[in-house]
Amino acid sequence: MNCFNWTYIGDRAEKTRVGLYHSADSGNVMLYCGQNVIVIDFYVHDSKKYTFFIGDELCEVTIERKGNSYYYSMEINTQ
């Protein structure tokens, strides 16, 4: 099970924890923001992007598959 987490720090220095669980075997994904589960997805064996808002900020969590490995990132979409 791959587990990653990030901390988003807002304009007023409030912190929000974002976390991702991804089973490379089953492909099951759970994404949470703060205390809330925001995505449950099944059979994710290829690259995929999830978008959600924290306040007014559009956030993107990406699962990128390269060969047999997975890479995870979180970015703020400023466009």
C-alpha cells in the first residue's frame, strides 16, 4: 500500500492535510482532505488526476505510472 500526504497552508496560515492511499496490487485509491474522504476509486492501474478545492484553491493530485512504478504529486492549479 502506497501512502502519501501533503500539508496545504492557506492564506491565513491554516493547515489542511491531504492524504492518498493507493494499492498497486488492487488499484484501489482513497483520497482525503482534512477529516473528509473525498474520493474512493477502484482499479486505478494507469496514470490518473484528481481535482478538488481547498477554499478557493483548485488542487490536483496526480498518480503517474511509469513502467511498473507509480509517482504521486500534489499541485495548486493557478491557471
